[in-house]
Amino acid sequence: RGDDSSVLARPPRGKLRRSSQSLQALVKMVGESLQVYKGIVQLCIAKFRDSEASNISMQEASLCTLRSQLLMALHDNAAVELCRMEPCHKLAWTLDACLRDHLLDERRLKELITFFQLYDNTSKNDSKRRKIGNGRAMGGDGGDAESAGGLAHSSEEPERLLAEAGMVLRDPSTLHLLLTAALWQLEHCVEIFKLPADSKDLLFVTRLAELALSARPQLREKRYSFPEPSSLLVRTFYPIICEYIADAKIAKLQRVGPRDVPPNPVNDDLVDIVKNDEVARSITMVYTLDRMMADDTHTAGVFLASLGAALADISHKSHSEWSAFAYSLCKRLRVMFDEGKVPVKAQLWTLAFEGVLQRLVDTDHQVHEQVLSLLLLAAPEMTEEVVVNCVKRAVKETRRNRRRWKKAKGRAEEGGDQPATAAPPPGLEDSYLSIYTALANKLEGRLTEENCPDLFALIKPQA
């Protein structure tokens, strides 16, 4: 099942690897040296594990991408012996093929089940523990320790490879594939009238997502497991999603025209689950974008309203984990606005822009720029009260980011580690100010120093 609604929908990964100068430089540096490769992998693991950020932003997640894509770039470069010694090679290769086809099909799902079977909590036993401790690595097929994976770690932490496999799964594109696969399995449950709790494939895909999202805590705490899906997820959240999937399918079969957002769109049960379960939250984001892509404003409205309600109660520090979703939502909302499907006065616009995007404007530099660009585009159609409030909120976040960037710069100059919130790419802050200046010019008379003083204080150096 493909899904181009995500910011992660990109050209084939093989092509991206070949075109990445930095990745190819690393491939050249590694050559066929297992020692150099191990050093780079361990550096990725250490930086991912020890990042100061309490939540995983795209910056931290990119370390997972580097870990898997360096391995696959070496595979592309025919570093056969090195790949044979890497226990995660089979996993990375299978997932790379899935991403190439935009599909986690039954055959590859079975391959993943086989790969993780050694770590299945329901079948793990002491003899398997001893087998790992004696040098056999995850992903082996009965061969000796060398053929199974020469990167296996000491017997003191034999299951650390499970968390390292979780890093491969945590690569944003791979995680998105897993979340999409979970939704596809839920759709299948609806079609064949099957309870989610009875779908073994759904439960396994859920476990992969759980492992991906728990990889860093496992590395930090040195407590490794292949998590079972929570009862909340399987017996409460999944049935809720199935209800909406069934409703959307019935509406489509009956050829019901565009449906408005319900009068009271917030689903309180969904809000509570999204606040407390990371897998549920991630699946909700993907399904929301899926409904936006399908122009299903009725269902998308419910999910946007619920996400907005959850955001109001979630720590601001965790917003960085929403950055990919926010970027994709910006892009899709702009398309729907340009096509006349979601005018500014529509409830869906309010739920998406004011309820979600303005709360997430500071999650990432690109998100920040996209939200401001969307505001510039839509501002002329907003009432004066709404546009002033929107601009004030945006300026507040921009100024807060500026303070973070200054702190980051100061710490870097002192020789400290690079913090999670780095300065924006060169020229991007100028882009923010250019958009604010364009807003002030475009809405001259509606935006004034009296009703929006912070805006004019921000752009005065540009005037």
C-alpha cells in the first residue's frame, strides 16, 4: 500500500543513496574495513542514545537513517564480506525492498517474523539465550557466529542487538511504512469482519512499531525486549480506528457526497489514547493524512480535532516528534486550499491550521517556514481578529525559537555538545522575516503597530 501523503514519500532510496555526497564519502571511508564501519555504527548508536533531547526529533531520527542507509550503501557497493558480518543486514535489506515497492507484503512480513523469531517473548528460552551468548547473532539462519553476524556484542548484553534492530526500524521512512502497514491490516480486518486482536499480522506489525519507538529507552536503560502490543492499543484504539474505516467505506460505497465535519468532532476516547500511547499517536497522524488525501473532510475533521485537543495537554517538549506530520499536513492543506476544497472559513481549516499547525510551528525549521507561508497565502481571506491572533501566535513562536538558536550558538562557541535545537540553515531566518514583512505589506491597515506590535518590532530591521 503506497501513501504519498507523507513528507517521507521520496525518490527510490537507492537513488537517494547514490546521490548523497556525504553518504558516499562515508562509504569510501569504510571501504571494506569492518573496524571503521563498526566505529561509525557505534557513534550513531551513542549519539542517538545520549542525545540531550527528551523526545526524538527528525534530527535524532536521522541517526537511525544514517545507520541503516550506510549499511545499504555498502550493500549497493558490493561490500559482501562486511554485509555478511552485520547481523542487521537481512533486516535492512528486507525493509529497503519494502520501501522500494511501497508495500510490506505477506512474503516479506514472513521474512521479518523469521528474523525476529529468536526474540519473540512468547518463545524465548534459556537455550536460545546461551546460543546468543556463545556468539550467534540475531538474523542468523543456523550458521556459525561469523556468518550470523560478526558485529555481535559481548555476552553481557546479547540482546542489545534487538534495540539496534529497533534503530533500523526507527528510520522515519521505515517507521512510516510500518504505521501504514498497520492501517492496511486494520482495513483488512474491517473487510473480512475480523477483530484486530485476532489478526496475527497486525499484532506483529504493531510489535515492530513498538520496538522502533522504544529503541532509545532500551539502549539507555539496557533493558531489552520485543514489546507486546498494549491492551489499550489492541482492544480500544484499534476498534475505534476500525469504526471510522468502516464508516468511510460505507460512505464511499453509497456514493455519499462530501460530508461536513461533525458539530462536536472531538473523540474523547481517542484524545486520551493519543496522549498516552506513542504508537496510537503515530498511527492517528498517518490516518489523518490518509483521510486528507482522500478528501474525507468528515473523518479528517474528527481526527484533527482530537489531535488538537491532545496537543493542548501534551508537553511542549514532545512537539518535536510531530514535525514530519506537521510538514505533511501543511503541504496537503495548501493543496486543498488552492483547489478550493478547504476555504479559510471551513471548519476543517480552523481545526488544521489553528488547532494543530500553529501549535506545532516551532517543531522544525521547515515546518516553521511552511506554516508562515500558508498564513501569508490565506491571510487576505481571514477576518481581522483571526489574522491578528494567528500572526501574534506565529511571532511568539519565532521569537522563542530565536532565543533557542542564540543559546545553541552560545553553547557551540563554548565547545559544548551540539544541542537538540540547532540554529536554522543559512538564510532560513531571513526567509521568516521576509514572510512577516510581506504579511505586513499585504495586510497594510489591518495589521498595525497598535494591534500587532511584536510583528513590527520583529521586522523593523528589515524595513
